Amino acid sequence: MVKISRNIVTTQLQLFFLVAFLLFIFKIFFGSSDYVYLRILLDLLISASIFFLLLALVRFENSRTTAPLSLIMNVGILSAIMFFIITFSDYLMPGIFDNINLKLKNPGLVYDIVSVFYVLVFIGFVSYFLLTLRHFFFLNQGRNVRIYFNTMMIFFILASLSGNFFQAENVSFLSSTFLIVSVLLMVFNSIRISWIAFLSKKEKIYLLLLSFVITTLFIVNISNSSGDNIHSQMINAFSPSLKQFNVIVMVYGSIYFLILFFTTLFHLPTAEAYDRKAQEVTSLQYFSKLITEVLDFNDLAETVTDIAQKLSGSKATWIIWKNGAKQNSLAAKNIGFVESDKVTKQILERISFENLTSTRTFNIKEKISENPASNSLAVVSVSPIKTRGDTQGILVAAKGSGQIFTQDDLNAMETFSDYASVAIENSRLLEESIEKERLEKELDVAREIQRKILPLQVPVYPNLQVASVFIPAFEVGGDYYDFFKITETKLGFVIADVSGKGISAAFIMAEVKGIFESLSKTIERPKEILIKANEILKEALDSKTFVSAAYGYFDLAEKKLVFSRAGHCPLFLLRGGDSKQIRPSGLGLGLSDTDYFEKTLEEYSIDLNENDTIVLYTDGVTEAKNELLEDFGDKLFLQALQSNINLTAEELSNTIIKEITVFSSGHEQYDDITLVIFKWQQ
Amino acid sequence: MAEFSTSVRENGDISIINLKGFLDAHTAPTLESNFTQLINDSKFKIVVNFENLAYISSAGLGVFMAYIESIRDNKGDIKLTNMSDKVFNIFDLLGFPLLYEIYKNEEEAIKKFSGS
């Protein structure tokens, strides 16, 4: 875009230079002819040159955004330069022309070059002034503004030309009429100066000075241009219309800047109040934007105190934040933490978090510092910052002696602390939901791992029913069970529970599965498998993680069950009407070194009878809780098993799970539930 | 989940940690920081009183395993007292009585420290 607009500017400039060249040619051939058509042609050329230069400047202006004040500064500099040129032309030009006449053979040509160049410079000045005035005019975005300005421009041109062409007695009133209308339009178009209202007090003072200087310069330049000096003569000799146009634009400028000067002068007394209001509006706008953007709590606190300081015009601001039983000073602005803590103490002696529901003020009584700079604080306003309906923080703004908090200040702080509360609440909620989402994602992964680790189906044998039920907890509990077909007549099984929860437990489960899968292929005796597993896991796990496990196998040919227990829940044997908890000695895996583990580990063997039911489970079963936080427990578990003992293994496991579900319906399932049931039927 | 808190008392050169509430994966860090603090202060004779402990999970048991080695290396010990049957059963299942000295009350544990 920049490139394109630059190209356009170049084209306009080329046209301007072309016209300028034509002007030069014209001067060489015709000089200052009195022939009317030639004068019209000359004025057309001049108009064309001003027109193209204006177009080029407009494009150039539009390609960048300029503050009104810097544009005014430019006008000031240019009018000063103009002043110097006009003043010095009286002294320098005669000398130059004398030199030309003396030294050169063809002084007319050089004279023409110099005068065309001189005129072009003034065309440049006038174009820039006009452009800047046009820019200010369009700062007022009223309706029909374009028409007002264009009408004025037409009258400018008419007034300029008429002076030149209607000099006869009977038509000279036309020229005066056009001039009067032009001046009226200038005044009318200059009174729309609302843009200065948006300037700060400092900028208004600056503008006042500038507009005064510029008005003076313009008036001086007008009187210089209309007088009988070299400058005036040169321009007049070139084209009387141009001279007239030049004066008209300068008059417009002086009227505009004069009105600007007075308007600014009358705006000055209210400038400070306006500044404050504007500051409040921008701060609140900024803050409402902030609510949706800033996520980090500490960043937010910094911004809150920063804005509060500007908003209330305070010396220092900070936040008192309740952190459990303690209070912290946060994001202190323009005050040390030692001093702010002292003031905080004084505030909290007089009001508690709970009692502070709206903004109020306190005088600071005690000296807070030996340092006179920070000791000058005399009054504070305190506003509550509420989250979840409770006052969680206090926004403190402190002013020095001699300053007061006006009702406006307090209203602003009240509104602002409400905004701050919303923003802080938002950031807290967001943080929570991000954390929750992260945790849920992690648990999804953990559950997926667990789902893939556990067997898809139970092995099927003619004389051994096998059933298993697994119900994962929301936070993966680390339960694992598996079956291994060792030979055609030997079925290995393992049930284990990793300490801890979540993704780390899931990874350990995967490791445990690998260990048992490979060991079961090479070692037969449960005790030896567990010793080996303990040896591996003692190395692999950190000291606070361990695995409870029971490993065993059914020998279908020998009608025997052999198993060992490493810290896991006992095995239930239901035979006839009896039930038996079998709990051979054994430490959890990963708790102790091999020697001690081996020494304390027992192996247990059962000769199977018809209808023997063997139940393995994890503590999720017996520790399932009801709404009174009572455990399902061994007793209820055994009762449930015994009263349904005639069901198949499959039916029995489903029935037990149903009973557990009913029992714990009032309480969230906290741990994985695993239940494996074998039933021997020949 | 449920609440958990600890308090630490001194009895001569023996430190006594009282547990209260539910000790699980979420509340374990509280107890961990107690042990870390005691080890930093070179207090290696520790008695843990379970009287007010309602529940302990496997992650809770893990806390004791995490520190026992360095404490015993420094000629100290963690002795456990006043367990309810339910809590004892959880320790017992995993074989913890083979790894830790468990006493009926604090006095016995303290006496054991003084005796050895």
C-alpha cells in the first residue's frame, strides 16, 4: 500500500514539475504580457501547479498519521521561514539583480528563472498552509463539511481572479463581493474547532502559545505581502491573481489561528477537569478490555494498582491480599513494601476484610517512615476486591497531606474495584479450568493406558469358570489383573494395585504387566516370580512407591491352586457353606530388599474341591464408601458372596458389583474396583 | 476430599507427629514436609501417633517408605503408635509390621527409643 501511494505521489509531483516547467517556458516567451488571454493562460497554469501540488501533498499526508499539534508546529516553522524570506528579499534581491544585470549577457532569462523559482517556493508555502487548514477543517466530522470547504475554495479562486480581470469601474464591485463572501466563509469555517477539547492541559498551553505566534506571523506576512516591497512586486509582476490568492490564504490562516487562540484560551480553565474525566474514561475502557485479556494474577494486580493510581490521582497504591490467615502487600506502586505494610497494619486495625463492603477513607495516624518522602502520606482510600462474594483483597490508594479524596475519586475507585474484582475472579476461574482440563486430559491418557493393559476377555476352560469385573475410578487407581496360559492345563493369574494414582500409576502398571508377562513364561513357582518382581521393582520404583500383588496358578490336571501374596488383599476361598480368608505372609513389591522379601514371603497351596469359589479383589472393593463414609468392608463382602454362592462365577461377580454400587451410591468412587472370581466345577 | 492435618511435638530428643483425618495422595505432601523438616533439623527419632487418623491410602503409606532409609542411616527410626484396627489392617496387609515397629501407645515407643 505504501508503495502504491508513494507512486501516486510521484505522479502528482511529476505533473507539478511539468506545469512548473511550462510556467517557466511561458515566462521566457511572453514575459509579463498585458494581453488578457495570455494572462488567463498564465493563471490557469498557476492554478494547475497549485492543484497538482495540493494533490501530491494530500496523498503524502494521508499516507501517515500526524498529530494536529505537530502539523501546527510545521505551519509555525514555515510561516517563520516565509517571514524571513519576505523580510530579507527587500535587502538581498536588489543586490542579486544588480549583479545579474552587470555580469550576465542575458539578464532577462536569469531574472525569469529566479522569479519562477521564487514564485514556486511561495506556491509551495501557500499549498502547505491550505492543506493544513483543510486537514484541521476535516477533523470536525460534521455533515456537509466537504461542501462548505469546497464553496469557500471556489470563492477564494473567484476573489483572486476577479481582482485581476474585473478592474473596470462598473464591475469592480464583483471582486469586493467575492472577497467579502470569502472572508465570511473563512470565519464560518474556522469556528468549528472542537478537536482541541481532546487535548490535555499541557498540550492546550502549548497550542495557545503556538497559535498566538502563528497568528502574529501571518498578519505580519500579509502586511508585508501587500506592501510595496520587492517580494510583493515580484509576485505581483508574475501574476496579480497569485498574489491575491496568497493573501487570501494567509488571511484564512490568520483568522483560523486567531479563533483557535481564543477558543483554546477559553478551554484552559476547564482543561484539568476534562483531563481527569478523559483519564477515567480511558482507564475504565482499558480495564474492561483488560478483563478479557490478562490471565496471570500477578500481571493483573500490577495493572490494577497502576490504573488505580492514575484514576484517583494518588501518590501510592497497593493491594492487600488475604492469604490464608496472613495478609500480603501486592503490586505496590510508588511505595516500599515496608511502608505499605505499616499502613496496611493501621488499616486492618480499624477495619476487617469482612466489614469492608464499599470504598471509604482513613487518615493515617502514625508515622510510617523516617524517610520524609514516604512519610508525607496522610490519607488512604480503601476499596474491597471480592471473589466468590467474599472480600478477598483491599485496593489501597494513598494521598499526601493537603490532598483529599473527592466524592468523584471515591466513586471512581468504587467502580474500579468492582471491575478489578471481576477481572481477578475471571483469571482465577480460568486458571482453575485450565488446571482441571489438563488434569482431565492426563487422566484420559491414564485410563486409556489402563484399558489397553487389562485383558479384553477371560480365558475359558471346561472345568474352571473365570469372571472379572473392573470399574475404573475417575482418578486412575492403578489396579491391574491379568491371566497367563502357561501350559494347556496351567493358568497363571495376577492381581496388583500400584500405590498412588493417575498417570504415574498407569505407567507403573504397564511396567508391572511387562514384568509378570515375561516372568510367567520362564518361572513357574509364584514365590519365585514375586521375588524376581520385587527385585526389579525395588530398583525401578522410587522409595515411596510400591505395588501390592498376588500371583498364582491353577493346575487343572492336578486340581490344585498355588499362590503367593505380596502385600495384596487376601484371597477368599468359599467351600460348601464355609468361607476362608487366606492370607499368607508377604511384603508389598518394592518395599524391601530381596533377602528380607524372600525370608518373609510364603507360598500357599490349595487342593481344589467341587464348587470351590476363589475370589481375588483390590481394596477398591472393601474400601468402597457409603454416604456416611463407612466402608463396604470384609464382612458385607463375605455376606454378599455367601448368599449368592450358587450363581456362576460370571453372575456372582455381577451381583457383587451391583451390591457395591448400591452401597456406595451416595459417595463418589474413589479407587479402582477389581474383582476376579474363579469357580471350580468338574 | 477430606481434611488432613498434622502437629509436631518434642519430647526430649524424640519428635512426635500427630496425624489427623485422611492421609492420601492429595494430603501426603503435608506429612512429607514434616519429615523433611525433622530430617533437616537432624531429628531422627520420630514417633508417629495415628490415634486421630481415620484413613490411610497406599500413597499415604508411601510417605513412610520415602524417609525411613535416610532416618535409619542416621541411627534414628520411625515408630508408629495408636493405630485403629482399620488402619493397622491396611499396614498389616502390605507387611508393614515386618518393616516398622508398631506400638500400642506413645510411651512404649518412647521407652523403646530411650532403651536402645
